[in-house]
Amino acid sequence: MSTLTILTAATAADAAAPGVPAAPDASAVPAVPATRPSGDRPIPAVLGSDLEVPVRGGRLVRYANLDYAASAPCLEPVSAAVAAALPAYSSVHRGAGYASQLTTARYEQARHTVRAFVGARPDDSVIFTRNTTDATNLLARSLPEGTTAVVFDTEHHASLLPWGDAVRLAPPAFPGEAVRAADEALAAIDGSKLLVVTAASNVTGELWPIAALAHIAHRHGARILVDAAQLVPHRPLNLTALDLDYVVFSGHKLYAPFGTGALVGRADWLAEAEPYLRGGGAVRAVNDGETDWHDDPEARHEAGTPNVLGAVALAAACDALSATGWNALVREEERLLGRLRAGLATVPGVQELSLWGPDHPRVGIVSFVVAGFTAREVAETLSADHGIGVRDGKFCAHPFVRHLLGAKDGGCDDVTASAVRASIGIGTTSEHVDRLVAALRDLVSRA
């Protein structure tokens, strides 16, 4: 199944699994985002592609950045948009001067751009936050009293931890089991409930059947929150077509590292919640002993002077990816990802981590272990000897990484329950991939 369609329905095997309610028909769930048509522009460049870093022996080599899943570099169009906004930067929403009015217009236009990028409904709120973690915690603070969250142990900590006494589901053995587990858990809960799930794993890159899970959630009167932080840099997302209630994501993973993320989704819970922050902009009036908060969630939960440049940057990244066209972006990523995985498979002692097997569709993220070496030893050697940047550790998904490694909970300092993660994106080259594979082969040959 194409990775562009995996988001729209369960696989045929999942849909046919006993006890799994039918997912929405894939033909009724278009995979392209509700934004302007994609153009034929070339893939934009990233800043830092010519960065040189020191390696052992005093040489300088061109940096091979394979750590996109942590933070992606800045796109050149994003940098240009920020530079263009800086000369007229001013306060927003409450200024009468020209610069203030222009800055306000840019900020609100950014909100519309983000709404279009994820295919949100016209009446959905778009609340700018610091990042995915901030956005998820905002929603957690906005749940109606008594709401129960249901979350898989495969989640990033940003989705796993904000919910208090949530119902935790074990890692599913295959996508259909994820749907069944959510079905059973939601059926057992009375009252308000929220299903929390990732769209693409930050550990394995594997795509989750979010359309089928949304269908199950709504069948039980629940809502669904999708962590799209690792999806939106790699694939289109259409919130309306997928019938999602909320999505969260970060600019720093979307080639816009200026400190802004977003919570996009239904306004009613947000409009009724206590303000996430209390301060200027969130109020209509303050009198002696009484505060009248804004009913509009976008004002109610954005107290204080917002990160205007972060919003401008985030919108510019959305525009740049949409204008490039997802087909070109996905083709190049899948070419590089195939090259990376094939190369790793040739290195003795390297084991790729996967929840649902090597053939399950995924974005450009690969985590692996190297027999005889800790993940930190591998990452440090790749950096010091070869100028390669990867991530090592548990990737803020401790329960999931331990599950994949078959490890018991050895505590926060257990380096044996860690892995290496290589992640690709715009700016990754075949040379970067080949250098990583050659460096790993050299490492294990010297063991």
C-alpha cells in the first residue's frame, strides 16, 4: 500500500480482522491536504547544507545531518519570510500603528495558512503554541471534567504523559490489533473520552491507521487527538477528510525552527476551558474581582505577546512544502529511505527496530542497534570520525524503545536499552546515506 494512502484507511487485512468495525472507504478519504494545488517548483534548499565540521585528526568534512526527526534545518524560503517580516515587526492585535497592523495581518494570515495546510474545517481553531508538547498539554488542560484519555505505550512522551490517569494500551502486534485495542478500551469507558495516537512513530517511522482509529473513536462517542509532529514534514495531512478532531505538530520539525507549534481542531472544548495562560490578550475586560475571558479560543489561549516570527516561519514552511508538491518530496524521501535501509541490512550486527515488520509503510526514520556497541558509542564515533549527526537514546519514548529491545525497565541511566536513530529529509543526499553505511561497516570491522 502506498504511504500516501496508508493514512486514509486500515489495510485490507486490518479491515477484515475479526471484531474490527469497518474503516471509512479509502476512496472517500482523499490523501491530499485541503490547500492550494501543488505546483512544479523544485524542492527548496535548507540552510546549513554547506556546513563543515571537525573530525578526528583535525580535518573538516561536510556535515551529514541525519537527525531530522529531532529538529529539521531551516528551509531557505522560511528564512527569507522571517527576514522580510523583521523590518516591520511590531506588536499584534492591539496596536493602531501601521507596523502593528501589518504584523497583525501577517500573524493572522499565518493562522489561515496553517489551517489550510492540515485541511482543517472552517470553524476549527488554530492555536499557536511553542511546540507539540505545549500544544498537547494545552488540550489536556482543556478536556471536559471527567474525560478519560486512551493512549498507546508506543507514544512519544509529549502524548503519553499529560493525561494523568489515562488508560494505557500495550504496543499492538499489528495495525488491526491497534484498532481492536482502542475499540475495546473506548467501549469500556463511560462519559467523555479522548483517543490519543501518533500518525508516524518518532522511533520507527511507521505510519499508524489513523483513519480507522478515528472511525472507532467516533463510533464510541469519543474524540481523537493525532500527534502529527513526525508526519507533516513527510506526508500530506487532511484533518477534515480523515475526520480527526485535533492535530498537534511543531515548527522545528517542519523546517521552521523559530519556536512555534500548533494545536488545530474543534473549538468547543477549548472555548469552555480555563485559559492556558492568564494575561493580556486572553481577556475582554478585567474589573474589580472579575475577569471576562475571551470566548474565541485563539485569543483565550494565546495570552501575552505571541511569537509572531515563529508563526510567520511555520506558515512559510507550510507554503513551501505545498508549492513543491508532495509527490516529488515523497519520491525523493522513499528513494533515500530505501537506500538507507538496504545499506544497513548489509552491515553485520546491525538490527533495525520495527513494530510491524520491514514492509510496513513509514516515513524517513530508521532506528537500529549495533551488536557489541552501546548506542552512545555508535553516535559518538559517527560524529567524531565521520562528521555524521544521528540521535541516540530512547527518543522520549522510553516504554516503546524498551519494548522494541525486549528490555526491562533499568532506570533512566540504562544505556543498554537505547538505540541509534537516523532520520532524513529535505537536504539529505545519497552521499550522506552511503557515508553512514560505510562508517558503520568500518566500526563493526574494528570490533
